[in-house]
Amino acid sequence: MGALEISEEALSRLADDALARVKRYWSALPELPAAPRSDGAATAALFARPWPEAGLGQAVLADFEAIAAHARPSGGKFFGYVVGSAEPVGVIGELMAAALNQNVTSWRSAPAATEIERAVIGWLGEAVGCAGFAGSLCGGGSAANLMALAMAREAKLPANESGVLSPGIVYASTEAHMAIPKAVALLGLGRDNLRRIPVDAELRMRVDALAAAIAADRAAGRRPIAIVATAGTVNIGAVDPLPALADLAAREDLWLHVDGAYGALAALAVPEKFAGLDRADSLALDAHKWLYQPIECGCLLYRDRARARAAFTDSGDYIRILNDSPAETFAFFEESMELSRRFRALKLWLSLQYHGRAAYRAAIAQDLRHAQLLAEAIAAEPALELVAPVPLSAVCFRHRAKDNVAILRRMLARGRVYVSNATIGGEFVLRACFVNHRATEADVRAIVSETLAAAEELNR
Amino acid sequence: MGALEISEEALSRLADDALARVKRYWSALPELPAAPRSDGAATAALFARPWPEAGLGQAVLADFEAIAAHARPSGGKFFGYVVGSAEPVGVIGELMAAALNQNVTSWRSAPAATEIERAVIGWLGEAVGCAGFAGSLCGGGSAANLMALAMAREAKLPANESGVLSPGIVYASTEAHMAIPKAVALLGLGRDNLRRIPVDAELRMRVDALAAAIAADRAAGRRPIAIVATAGTVNIGAVDPLPALADLAAREDLWLHVDGAYGALAALAVPEKFAGLDRADSLALDAHKWLYQPIECGCLLYRDRARARAAFTDSGDYIRILNDSPAETFAFFEESMELSRRFRALKLWLSLQYHGRAAYRAAIAQDLRHAQLLAEAIAAEPALELVAPVPLSAVCFRHRAKDNVAILRRMLARGRVYVSNATIGGEFVLRACFVNHRATEADVRAIVSETLAAAEELNR
């Protein structure tokens, strides 16, 4: 028996113990504070320990409760950042995926997982009005945006062979996510060649300003390559004017990438807000955001599989040696920067079918309603002020009179709701984002009462 | 109640059902064929279906057995590629990690997960003789190699701001993994600027040839930036001469990256084979290979955290607004290309402590022994021929008289063992790689008998 073998009985006991702890955690979620009571030194002291020479056996599971006590819970009180609420069928999907341990590099390595990922990619494409797009699942928005811009670079100013000899210019609004400059830097294009285009009063990219920037670059002899539209800015959920941007991209022969990591999946419930999405060359989505899946489950969709292959194929023909049917020679690594890939599609496969499409549509619609409800409650409260429109489910607001940094600190310490912050017009403001299938109207109303209670504490 | 809510009872039943299926799968693993009996059309037909409008509920789990039947099992018969064997404590760690749903961007977002990842990074660094290295977990070797070369580029020929204006030169052996040219291409350095250095008879990079290539590039006015050593080539497990490469890198002021995705963790059992690893600037490891963890669990270690920050920081100071202790302002995304990150460290935390360091050392030593055992069995068999040395646990061999492509097809169809293939000296050969804690001596011996049986079938 190998050194790491576990008897069937011991493994069964271990798994039962682990699942029992997970179930207790799920049951306790509604009662957990919105933020853990952690500080750096205490948390480090709990978990700073050497790798023991001798095994501890099942006793290792006893750490679970300490970990949970120093973890941010995905309960109905969480409205920070853009983080989904870990739908539990998806969690169970992760268990099954880990047990199956498929390396979803290619059909040859993982037949069922490859077909399921392709099926799920089809569902996601249809859900956002982009039926027929190809794509793959990936780690998240950062990976999807990076791969999309790699495809754009290779399509418009190829650099894979010779390198970036004269950088292409990329355009995104001032509200675009930090993943965009990070991708531009990684790809060797240079952040200096990312133009941050100003936004209108609703924080959408200004098409006139974009057209002027493109013209100025062309006049200076520089080479525009891509427009990055945002479909749901991280701060307020603004959706850039996709049809006008698609027209401009077509006219200027530029790649149109849409960063829909936060927002695009809302097209399932409100397709009218996302008209023009199907004109993108590539589209980033995060199922771990607005499809509530456990982290991580990003997705890149693209119109033309050949563009992905031009950007990422580096494998020669070796997988074609043993098989020759198109299905059996399919390899994700020829269309993605990843080689080893886990079976991310299984959680979506199980969770999306368990609940059905109507339930997902209703959950997203509820998030949108919750955001409007919060916006109305803030508007009705004289001490508070809404600082931006609410086109999707992110609500930015401030206390008119108090230090909002101090209020946020107090709110997190109180633990009734978790909100985060944003910078709007250069100012620190509070922000609540609804991609949470567990949140109730009471939780939404608590955001207002907790802001006021935190402000009141500052008077003491 | 929200559209996606599940009652505690229904969720408990669902989770029990799922775990029971996983346990049955684990119990059946020894009996499963080494490769699924799948073909492209049949697998697609099983899983090509629309996302249903109405939910299916617990019935979705019934797909599990069909998926497993069309999945490559991680049992003791698998010796293909370099894929670990999904140690089940790690699998349970994935369940717990998904339930906790931590977004391990930063301490602020995930205190316990951040501390545990830092602890585990410390363990991995120590295990390979690189105590004190910083790092983070990532998707796999492709991501780790890409990030390492991004750090190298930024350290030696910064491009994040202005772009790659004159490409730097990167050196790797002809045996380096395809992740290296892929990373060089993505970074905008250009595959033309990757020098493939010839290898010696044991398929290790030739230091004299490397020195000559560097001198030639300098003489031509080009700018060398990085050497990529491989510690365990994917084909045969060759370890490039690390001390001599480190000396050369120091003399030439080049970044030394070691791609140890497959091999470096064997330093836990045979540190003498990896002398010099601690002189690397960066080191890629895959715990989903030689620590047997479920996919995916890659790791990048680096000597100087400031180099990672120079390559990846793009966030300004916004996380410093609410906290000011060094522990509490720590953010992985300032040292990694990822933003959203799942709690990969939990499976390592549980699995490594469950079994203890001695058991992992023994398991790796057993893989090394299994490789030697196979090499000896092949040497003793006149019809077969070992085609390369076996410095670690990858064994390349061929049938002397028969078509080895046809033999491999037959071996996979027979289903007793799963081996894959490699190209050695331009020739298609068979390859068995041992990173499998479930394999027994009988499985190892079956590789020989199955090769002979497959060859025999070709006579019929």
C-alpha cells in the first residue's frame, strides 16, 4: 500500500466529517457576521505552522471552523466588490469535478468534460445574445481580458513571432477595470498606449471622444488596434454604448472586445440593456459573479475560433497523431493560454440545470430590483446621497456630512452588512453591489440603517 | 425566498447523494479501465442539450456516472502526460474551499485564506530548498511560467509602460515545454527571440552552447534578458545543470527562471538532484503534478517580492485606505496577474498535514523507484528499447520492430494501462510518467506486458 493510500473506511469517515462541517456552515450562514473579526497578527498566528513530518489524519478537518471564522461569508449580507454568492449546487459540482480530476486540455485527455464545457459555452453565449460564439472557461475576468487582447493584438498587429515592434493603441474608458491596463502591460503593448477615453454623465464611454482619439493617433502615425467596451463598469454598472462602438470599430477596422465580467450575464434578464453585444469580436463574462457560482469561473467568448487559434496555437500537430475526427482532435489549449485546465464546466452544468433558466433569470431580476430599492431608500434619506445612476445592480452613495471612510470601517465592524467602496469623481464613496442570490429586502434596507447607525457611532 | 434558494433538507439530500456517488467512484477506481471508451460523436450526443427553462432538481446528479464513464480516471493505471492522481484529502479540500468561496485577492477580502496560502507557499519553498522565497498559487505551469517571464522582462527591459520596443532575448533548451514559447509570444517578446539551446546526450541544456548564443546576441547588439532552465523536462525528466546556469546568469546579469512544473517537487525526496534551485530568481512548480493534488494547483516562487510588484502592481493605493498594517494590506493581485483567485491553498493545507511530510517524501521516492523498475523491465525485454535516460520518473521507450503509434492505440483500447507519447530524436516513442500515488508494482509491470500484448495484436 502506497504512503498516501487511505482505506475506504477512513476516507468515507473523513468525507462524511467534511460534509457535515460544510452543512453546518451552510446552516449557520444567515447568522454569521457580514465580515470576519480578524486582524493580521491573530490570523497569521492561527495558521503559521510548519508542515509536520508525521501526518495528523482526520484531525486536520478541525481547522475548518477557525478558517470559517476568519473568512468573509457568502451570505445574504454581502454586497462588496463583485463576488457571487456560491450557489451550493455549484459547490457540489466542485466536489465532483475534483474527484473526477479531469485535465481539460483536450478531448483526448477529457472527453466528457470537453463536451460539457462546449455545451455550457453554448448556453452562456445564448444567454447573452451571442449564440454561435465559441469560447472557453478560464480563471476570471483578468484571464479573459488578457486572452481577448492577445487575440486583438495578433489579429491587428501580429507580434507572436517577431515581438511588439511598434505598439498598437488600445482604447477603453476611464471607468474600465484595472484588468485592462494590466493586460495591455503584460502583452508588451505598454500602458502608455492605452487611451483612457472620457465618459458622459452616466459614466459611459463617449463615442465622440473615442473617435477623436483614434483620429489623433492615426494622424500621428500610430496604429489603433482595439476598443475595449465595458458592459457593467465595476463602480456603477455603466454599459458603454455598444451599437455605436461596434459601428466605429467596424468603420475603423478595430477589434471590439467587451469586458462584461460583471454585467453581461444580466442580459439573461434585461437583454435590452445589452443590445449590440453580439457585434463584439470577444466578450469576457464571469459566472462566479452574476451566475452566483463559486470562484473561479470566468469565460471568454469569441466570434471567430480562427482568431483564437492564431493567438494561442503553439503545439504543432501532435494531438492529431492518434485521432483524426474533428471532435477528437479538439484542444482547448490551441484556443487559450492555459494548458492544464480543471473541469470548471461541471458546476455550471449541474447548477444551471438544477435550477433552470427561469430561476436564474428571476434571481438576476431580483438583484436589479434590490439595487433600485436601495437607490430609492437612499434618495428618501436626507443624510445620504446617491452619487451615480444605477443602470444595473451597483449602488454608489455617501453620507453627506460624515467621513465616509470612517463610516465604512464602522459598518464592517458592526457586521450587519458588508459594503465596499469606490472612487467617483475623485471622491471616496460607499458602494453596494447585488450579485447575491441569498439577499432579502431586509438585507437591502439594512444597508441604509447600518450606514446611519455607523454615522451615529461617530458622534460618540 | 429567492429563486435559487434550496431548503436545508433538499440541500442536505443533494449533498449526500453527490458524496455517495463520489465514494462509489473512488471505490470503483481500481476496476475502471485506464482510458474511457469514448468517441467524439457519442460523447457529444450524450451532453449536447439546451439549458432547460425549468429546473431539474436533484435529478441532475444522475449525469455523474455517464460523465465518469467518459472521463479519464485518476487510478493506479494512469501514466500519461504529467497529471497527478487526485489525492482524496485534496478533493475534500476543494469541497470546503468552494463552500467557503473566498476570493483570495487580498487579506482584506480573505484573511484566513491569505494566511494559509502564505503558510503553504512557505512549505513548498522549504520542500524544494528555497526557504524564504515568496510566491503564490496559480492555475498551473503555463500561468507560472508566464508570470515569471513577465517579471524577467520587467526586471531587465521594462515594457509595462512604454511597450516592448526592442525585444529581449530569452534562452531555453530545445526540450523546454511549449509553455515557454507561448509565454514569450504573449509577452510581446516574439518567438523569434527565444533561442532554443541544444542539449547534451542526457537532454540537458548545454552551457557552452548557451554561453555562445548569449555572446552572439550581445555581439549583434541584441539584449539577452532571461535563461529558462528546466528541472524535469516533460519528455524524460532531464534537469538542466542548475549551478552552471546560475553562474552564467549571474555573470551575464540575466534572470534565471526554472520551470520545475513537473520535476522540482521531487527535491523533497532527492534534493541532491536539484542543487542550485535556490539560486533561481523564479521557480514554477505544480502541486497538481508531483504533490498529487487535484487539478489545478500551480505555484510560482520568487526570490524578490519587489520584482513581482514591479511586474504586476496596477492598483494604486486603494486597499491601503482601510487598513495600514503590512499583513492587512497584503494583496496577491499586486504580485500576480490574477485578481479573483480561489482558495487553492486549502487542499494543500489539508492534504499535506493529513499525510505529513514523511509520507509525501515516501510517495515521491516510490514514483522514482517505479520508474527505475520500468526501465529495468524494458532493458530486460529484447523486443523493447529504452530510448532515453531516466533521471526522474518519466520513461521513454519503444518497440523495436512494430509501429509504436499503432501499439499506443491498441494499448489505450485494451485499457489496462494508460501511457502517452513523446518525440525523442524526431521519433514517436511511448512514454510512462510516474506521479501517481495509487500505482503499484503490478501496474508498473503491466506497462511492459501490455506493450507486448498490443504488439502481438498487431500480428493478427
